[in-house]
Amino acid sequence: MWSIYRLLVFAAASGFTPVHVLEFCHSDGPDCLSDGDAASNSRSSQRSVKSRWNATVSNLIQDLDQFRVSCKKIIEAFPIEEVSGDFVHTVKNCIFSKSIPTPLKGPLRLAAVSKQDVIEGNLDLDVAVTQSDDFLLYASGGRLLSGSVPLAHRYGGHQFGYWAGQLGDGRAHFLGQYSNSKGEKWELQLKGSGKSPYSRSGDGRAVIRSSVREFLCSEAMHFLGVPTSRAASLIVSEEPVIRDQFYNGNMKTERGAVVLRLAKSWFRIGSLEILSQSGEMALLRKLLNFVIDEHFPSVSSNDPDKYLVFYSTAVNETAHLIAQWMSVGFAHGVCNTDNFSLLSITIDYGPFGFMESYDPNFIPNTSDDEGRYRIGAQADVGLFNLEKLLSALSPVFTHKQQEEAKIILKGFADIYQMRIHQIFKAKLGLLGEEEEDTYLIPFLLQMMEDTESDFTMTFRQLSEVSHLQLHNKNFTQMWALNDLSRHQHFSDWLNMYLLRISRQSDGDVNRQNRMRNVNPRYVLRNWMAESAIRKAEMNDFSEVELLHHILSFPFVTQETAEEAGYAARPPPWAQRLKVSCSS
């Protein structure tokens, strides 16, 4: 039986529109949907949609033994270190080392799975396969997918502003690349799958606590419209894993978990830095050429300025990515160069946090003693990381290209500010460009900071309130706007805002609709994640599933979410929560 949710998500993943879904439902479609009045739809159109739908469903892979990945392109492109065992050592003159995942100790449980959107939509797998014992093994490192030659990636990075030398995949394994039925290519990776040559002093494991957060947040960010890696599944075990969560000497036994995650590429700024720092210039060029050829189709491989064009694209897209983070109040928490994707997608979810009360000094990571990665500093950190990328690229630039690259980098701040301005205008429902907009937005943010107003719900409630309600300051049951309205200058700002939107010709309902489409009602607040984690550690995965579903539709008011309090004022205990780099 198909749910409306499954139909709509599957439709989006398969190229069908909501109209197609309705046509299908009005024909002899899924019995979970009521028969509608099909008089307005041609029977031939219905049959065509149904035929396409059924063909798509029937093409899903129903046996994991038939699912195949490929490592051929990577293995043929780069020298691969052949190692016996996963002993930690300094690696030279390669980009990957062969490394076999260490199976989790059972019994294993499927804690979460992104059924329609990732399993079916990206991997062409019938969701039924996720209920098999085989899936538990494949998705946790206990068995290798057909075609897989598991690899650990070598990279370095600047951590908290300082060069940290060789880092690499210390608890992650690249399984291979999958080319799906839509022509997309996804790199599959396990996180928490055991030691590699890059594990340093680590045990190669991840725990339930951090794995639930990564699974939920990567999927939540996708549905918020932020470029991100994806999570296919979360497998938990009974394997004991020792962690000092807050680095205070209080060791605790937790349980191991593995996330099967996907990205178009896992290469990051640190991938290039380690080669440049080690003087491996031929390999640096080889990796750059590979990344450009595979992921930057607009850059010609024959262009003598291709590395410069690549850098310009990275500068532009990084500015846009961080602006998108800010638009939803997301703080990454550990913006090291080894956590910054060359494709400008969000990767490596650790001690992140969604800001509650608006505070530019919000620091999600208790390990960040100096507040280097506070939310208001993310653009500055992005600039720092792009400076390090420029340094890594310097050996392949001519003198002229280096000077041009410096000019490109100087444009980062303007690109970022332009994008921030565009995004926050949209969040306020403003059309066109008026001079006072450059004052209206920071005025609001300053009031929010002064009154400690909730970031997410202030913008959301501005989306839901009518012009008349604003004029009358009628904020019944709108707790965030009530908080904001206490500011002594709120009336001044409100009058400016009402005048601004009254000059727009599209009407108040259209303004509200536009704003609701960019201002989420639900984000993964730390207290929500913590509630799900506490249950998951007791083998109750119901709230993980609930959050995954709700966060798949963050802009839509949902009864179950309202009942759970996900749009209500955060509970008092939420302020005491802490997250750290320990995972």
C-alpha cells in the first residue's frame, strides 16, 4: 500500500509532477487514496501516467546481489596505497589507501532509513530490501557490495586555524560510485566502519549519539534546500564504544553505529592541501583535473585558465553555501578546511546546531573555546578556508593567475553580502529593490538579538501573520513575535515594514505564501535531536523516524509536529544541552 507521502516523494525523485500523481490516483491507482472525479482527465493520459509509474517502480532493484558499485574510475585515475592491515602511518604519493571495513558486532538493528528519497530515488533500490539481514550487513561494513574496493581517503587540513598535517578518513570507507537510472553519480561511504591508516589514535567507530544527528541533519538540510551530503541508513549495534563526550575525564560506554551516506564527491579543500604541502605536484594536478572533469562540466579541460575558473567557482559557491546556512540559522560547528567540500556542499556533520534565540555569537560546539566557528563568523572562516585553497593551488598557477586569484578572493565578501541580502529579502517577502531594504533587514536582526527572539519562528510567524494582524499587533499564539514586539523600537520597524509591503502589487496572500516557502516551521533543534537520541539508545527509534518524516516537509505545518511541540517555545532543559567534537 502506498502512502501519499511515498507517492509525492517518489514522484519528485522520478520526474513526475504532483499533477501526474493526481492523475494516477484518479485512475486505478493505489488503494490508499480515494477515487476522485476523473472526468476532467483523459483516460489515455491516466493510462500513460500509470504505465510510466509502474515501469519506474518495477525497475527498482529488489535483490542486493544485483546492486553494483564501481571503483574503477578512482583506481585507474590515482595511485592507490596497498597496505596489509590498518596500522596508522604517514602516507605519501597517493590519494587513497585500500582499507577493509571492520564489521560491527551484532545484533544489528536498522534504526533509520531514507526510504523513498535516497534508497529508491538515488539508489534505485526497492525499499523492501532495507528490511533484509543482507542490507544490515552491506550498510554496516559486514559485507561488501558487488564491485566495491573499499578505500580510505588521504587528506590534510587546517583545524581551528592551524595546519594539522595528515588527517584522512579515520573511520570512513569509500565503497564505490553508483550511477543511477537518472544518470546521476553518487559516491557511497560508510561512517563509523572501523580503523584505517588515517585513524591516528581513534578506534574507527562512531556512536549512536553522533550518528543519529548526522542522519537526521543531512536529510533535514536537503529538504531545507541547502546543498548537502545525504544519508541512506543508520545501523546500530551492541558493540561497546568508549567515549569521553566532553573531554573532562568522564569516560562512558556507548554503542557503535554506522551511517551509509552519499555525496556527489567527498573531496574537500584538505584533499588538495596535503598534496601541495607535501610537494606532490604531479598528483595535485592529477586530482585537480579529475575533480574538474568529473564535477565542473562548465570548465573546459583545454582551458589554460581552468584551475583559475575552478577557483572562482569555489569562491562563488562557498559564499552562496554559507549564506544558505545563515538563512536557516545553521552553525556547522567545525569549519576546518578538511570539512569544507570542493563542491560546496555541507559535509561532515558533527557538533552543529540550529540557532534558537538570534545571537551572532551562537557557538554550537563546546570544544570551540574561543568561538572561532560561532555562527556569525562563518563567512570569515569561509574566507580563511578559501585563502588556504588558494595557497594549495599556488604551485599550479602562473604568477598572473595568482594575482587574478587574489582579486577573485577579494570579491568573496561582496558575493556573500549580495546573497545574504537576496535571501533575507525573500524571508521578509520583499519584491524589487528599495533603498530602505538595506536598513530594514539589519534593523530587524538587531531587535531579534536584543530581545533574544527565536530565529526560526520569528521569520515563520511573520510569514503566517496577515497585514491586518500586523497592523493591529495581534500576535495571539505567536510566541516569537510576542517576544520581538517587546522591543522599544518594534513599532518603528513594523511601520516601515508595513509601508514597504503595502507598495507591492501582488497582495498579502501571495506575500504569505512566498514567505512560507522560504521560512521553515521546523528545523532540527538540539533538544529535538537529543530527545530522539535518548530513545534510540534504548532501541526505541520512533522519534528518529518521526523527525525524519517531519523534517522532510519543513515548510508545511504538520499536526504530529505541533503535538510534539516542535514549533513551540523550546523546553527549559534545552538550554543546558551541550555538544562537542566527541563522536
